[in-house]
Amino acid sequence: MFESATICPKTVSDLDDVLSQADDEVINRLINLRGDTLVLGAGGKMGYHLARMLKSVYQCHGRPDRVIAVSRFTSSNSRTLFERDAISTIQADLSDQKMLASLPDAPNIFFLAGVKFGTTQQPDLLRKMNQEMPLSVAERFSDSRIVAMSTGCVYSFTDVDSGGSKETDSMNPPGEYAQSCIAREKAFEKVSQEVGTAVSIVRLNYSIDLRYGVLVDIARSVKNGEPIDLTTGYVNIIWQRDAISQILQSWTMADSPAWIGNVTGAETVSVRKLAEEFAKKMQKKVRFTGSESTTCWLSNSEKARTLFGEPPMPLTRMMDWIVSWISREMPTMNKPTHFQTRDGNY
């Protein structure tokens, strides 16, 4: 029986274990998952934990099928993590047609690849990695069942009291990055509609690890005495383990036309209140700049939560763990989310 951990992980290894733990919901819902799975773009922030959780699901069902992590693996250490856990790896650039063609066939695909930061002045890179490459991947694996990661940034801004954008709401977001994410979705939708590929598209909003994420950004600013920008005054967040659980379960919803679901927490969370609570916990003073806008990028996750259950990790525990983690000066990824950015230029 899965129980959400209540004690803050002491080490990075402990944290990896917590973030990779499969719950009963994902184990039971994936009972029909058979055959090898390729995790494409596995070298990013979520790929390692997703691959580990998926491998544990196979093991729970006594299946010999492989989880194969595919990435450029620009850091040798990132590849070592997978191999240490007996997860097969393939080093490949998915935008290289020859490398893509050389990948083994697999009935199950989790697509986590793409670019975001540093692309403001690189429209060609956005087109190549967030539009052309996803279309090539979808065509290459058109006989597979595909779960493709997307983002809540595809939506237009919505009123903070709206409960967040639903999957059927309009998509006219600011910035080239967000537009490229819409193009990425359309690449998978195109193949799904034209040849019947079963696809799930998951729009994720702000996954939280102890080493990165909106909560870490705010907590570190409070700890360092830096002002908190309130322009983006409200956010959605979800613990990374809970997000991965729902992402894996979305494999069961893959369909043609593509199924689309928002994955995030149920709450619309105030940045001001988060900062004030972190300041209280760390016995620090907090400073603010700007004021809350009336609209934000927010997602309504009711559809996914109805299907897959409520995320079990409470916000208060996430905050307590982050305070403990950064107070002990444990490692972080030093990759700010730039959640404050409202013009879409990353």
C-alpha cells in the first residue's frame, strides 16, 4: 500500500527514491501496460524519476519488458543515474533523422523532449525542437501509444478567480515559446488524426522537486533577502511524484483524436502568502516588488483529478521540506522557473 512520505528526505538519493515511488493508482491502472517503453528526452528534470517509477510498475506486474531512456545525455552523470538502476540508455539527438530512425521500435512512448530557456531570440531553434522534431517523432512511432508532455503555457491568461483554464479553453498565449508549444501539440494531434495513433497530451503546470520549482525559487529569495516579484501573483503547483503518477496513468487515456489533460494541483496559490509563510518558517523578513495582476497562467486540473485521484502531497509538507532542504544547504539545480515572466520571453 502506497503512503505519501511524511519525513523530509535527508539526501539526494533519498529524494530520488521518494520521487520515484509508484502508488497503488498507477500500479493498478497500468496493469495492461505491456512491451518496452521508450522515454524520449529522459535527461531532463523529470525523466529519471518517471523511468524509475515506470520500471517499478513493470516489476510489480512481474513483466520483463524494458524501460529505455533516450536522451542526448550531455552530462555523463545523468546517464549514470539510469544505468545504476538497470534502466537501459540510448544516446541520441531526436532532431537527427538518422538517429531517430535507428531507435528501436516500442509499443509505448513517453515524449519529454523540447526546449524553453534561452530561446527568445532563436525562433529557428524553437521551430526545430518544438515543432519539426515532435512531428518526426510522432511519425516515426505512429504505431505506438504515445504520451506527449506539454505545458499550461499554451493557454491564454485567465482571471485568478476562474479556477484556471480548462482543456477546451482558448489558446492565444504571449511569446514565441508558448506558440511553439502549441505547434508541438499540433504535431502529435496531426499524426493521431491522420493515421489513428493513440495519443495523450499532458499539459503540466509547475512540478515541484526540492531542488527546483516555484516553491524553491520563492524560498531561496526569502532566505537571501531578495524581493519577491508579485506581478505573477498566483500559481498552480504539484509535487513531482504526484505529477509523474498522473502522467503515467494518462497512458490509459491515449486515443485518436488525442486525449488532452491538465496536470497540476487543485489550488490557486498566492505567491504573497507563500513568501510570507516561508519567511515565518525561516524567521526572515520578506520584501515584495510590484503588485498582483488580475490574470495569470492557471490551469484547471479537475478532469485529470477525477480520473486519477487527488494529488496526495499537501502544500504545507512541500513547504516544510523545502525549508529543511535549503536550510541544510542541500544541492539545488540552479535553474529558476522564471514563473514571474508574463511576456513569454524566456
